[in-house]
Amino acid sequence: MMTLPAVEVLRPESVKDAVEALRAHPGSRVLAGGTDIVPNLKYGMYDTQHLVALRGLSQELRYVRDGGDLRLGALCTIDELAHDELVKARAPALAEACPQIAGPQLRRMGTLGGNLCLDTRCVYINQSYFWRNALGFCLKKDGTLCHVVAGGKRCVAAASNDTAPVLLALDASVRTVSPRGERTLPLREFYVADGIHNTVLEPDELLVEVIVPGAAFGKKQAFAKLRLRAAIDFPALNLAVALETAAGVVKSVSLAVGALAARPALVKGLGDLAGRPADARFAEELGRRAQKQCKPLTNIGVDPDWRRDILPVLVRRTVLRALG
């Protein structure tokens, strides 16, 4: 049996108090829905003495607001976003992704902010302490070796958050708060290529809001997730596409891919596709470019060569579905 370690749970009642608690207790971690951090604590993956629980911040951070942009509070649950009519109208790919996250009970607890900040996963770290000790540990926790990349000096545990590719493709931004004040940054600048800590968040910084720009509302959108089982599983591959078309011609395209590396990422160099007919040949070309840039690893328990081969197929199907 894996049990929780002894931790002190701090219960701030405002964002200001929450970031102050993070500052005052170095090494503390945020507890929102708890669907990811609680199992990881049982695995002994974190050395922390304090959890900063956010339940008392629901009035501040649990909302869906429409204006020029779509604003989503970080404590919106995944289940709420899956069923929200405004999200379905403005960001249908996000509403499509949310029901595919975990299972019903976890979606009712898990939050948007928690999913965006989800810890990276790897077959060599998401194991019991006994298992990891027998292996000799790894770069992400207690060790000096990467078991995925021989001689690797940077952790390549995979980003497995399903909301991230959608929000990247929609050019969303996030707003954060720390004792130093607020900052808003594009989601494409939020993630870094380091599986140990794959966001730019400082230890005393809290993600409080997601902003989907109004320019994304009219785009054709779709999300796709590849997994071994139809429920509960983390993705073996996920992706989202956002297309702007006019008279059957592509005006702009964004494609984001996740679950392959430490950060979800946008496929680069797609600007020259503008002006092409929005058809099956366009979808196939987009798939080829994605396959060329994406290099799956053995960081999750699904064959990397198969994931690489299936990527252009999944891109083509998703683009055609977005185009209707």
C-alpha cells in the first residue's frame, strides 16, 4: 500500500494569501483538484512539507466570462468546461478535449490550471519509490542518469496535458500572480523543454486565468487524442488544429502536438500553406510536416516508432474533421 507522507495543508482564502503562502514556505506545492499531485506524493516523487490548497479561492478563480476574449478561471473544473455552452461556442476544440481527460470522477475534481501545469510523465519516474530505487533513480528525481536518452543531460519526461495543445493552437495566453505582481504571457512562452519543471512559473507564482483571444472564435478547430484505452489513460499522442479559411482556401493554420516531449509545441513553418485549397492534400501535407518535426521517445510505454507513423494519419483525420 502507498500512503501519503505527512504534509501540512495551508488553506488561503485569496490569491494574495496563496502566493504569500508559496513564498513563505519554499518547496511547497499547489493543491487544486489533487488528481495528479496526490498519486505523485504517494509515489514519493516530491520532497515537500506543505501543500497550498486552493479550494478557498473558488469565488475568485472559477468562472467563464465572455467579452472581446474568452476568460477562463484557473479553478474551472474540466467537467464544467466540457459542458459549458460558451466554451462550446467560442472554443469547441477545448470542449472536445475536456471529456477525453481521465474519467468522470477525475474531471469533476481536476482543474484547468492544474491540467496546464500537469507534471510531466515518464515510465522511469511514475513508479513507486521501491521500483525507482531498484533502477537507480533518474534525472527527474534523486538520480544522475536519463534512462530514455543515453547520456542525456536534460529530462525528457513527456507533457501529458490535453488542454495545452488546444490552447496553443488558439494562441491563448495565461495570467499569473506572484508576490512581485501580475504578468500575462502567451502560452507558447509558458512551457520550456525541461521535464523536471516544464513551465516558466516561479516557485511562488500561481496561474490564475486563461485568455482565449476573440480572433480564435471563428476558426475551424478540432482536437484528437491517441491512447490505449478509451477512458482514463494519459495520451500517447494528442494534437489540436485551428484553421482560418475563406472560400475554400486556407488563410492561416496552427497545429500543436503534445505527449511527445517535455513541452507541448506548435509545428513550425506553416506560413507558406496559406493560399492553398483547404482539402485532403492540404491535410496530408500538414501531417507530413508534423511527422518531420516530431520525434517520439521511449518516455512513455507506447512504441515510439508506431507513434511517429500514426502522427500524420491523426493529423490528416483531425484537419479533415475540422474542415467538416
